[in-house]
Amino acid sequence: MVTADHRCLEQPRDGRTQRDEAARALSWLAPMLHSHRFNVALRRQVEPKSIPMVAIVDGMAIRLYHSDHEPAHFHAVIRDAEMLVVIADLRIIAGDRPPASRRALLEWAAARREALALACVRCRQGQKPGRLD
């Protein structure tokens, strides 16, 4: 016999618990949480506006984040668009820009690859990376 106090702990007849029901109800949220666009939007809301901008290239702000994931990369941000470029091999890992803009950015980065790598190291150590114009 189940008392009134224990009814909320009772497992439904089909075997699902309240935790299972909650997980199923929120399952639509998981893909969005892992999307790059969602993380960019969240980062812009959470992180301070003092994120280091090391240069402006063809209208794109080149930024390095203090606590960013590997591999070492920079963010080229213009309006709501963002492109992530690995410093070591200038491989684009996220985002895109029109061909002319992308070419100008990659040429700029190729000429400053060592300086970008050093700025990234400084940034991860909590120092100001400095300007690379």
C-alpha cells in the first residue's frame, strides 16, 4: 500500500521516472547548446566588452579570447558573422566570409602568424596581447 506522502516517488507504470520525463522534454535543447552560433551569442552576452581586439582587417575585428579552446586560433568578427582561424596553419574551423574578404584576412594572418601566436600565448597567460596593425 502506498501512502499519500510517497505518491510523488512512485515510478510510472511504463518505467519512466520524472527525471526521464524532464530529460525528454529538454532533448530539443541539446543540439542548440552545442552549436557554434549559440555559443557565440552566449559568449557576447556573458563575457565583458573588454575582449582583446588585436587588429581590424577589412572591417573585421580580430579578437583573441582569454579562456578559449584549442587549437590556438583567432576570431574575425563583423556584425553578427564570425570566422575562427587556426593560427598554426590558417585553417578555417568555423564560419565563413565572402572570398575577397576571406583572402584579405588570410593574407594578413600569414604575414603576422608569429605575432598572432605570441599574442595568443600572452592572452592565455592573462596579459594584454597588444595590437598587430
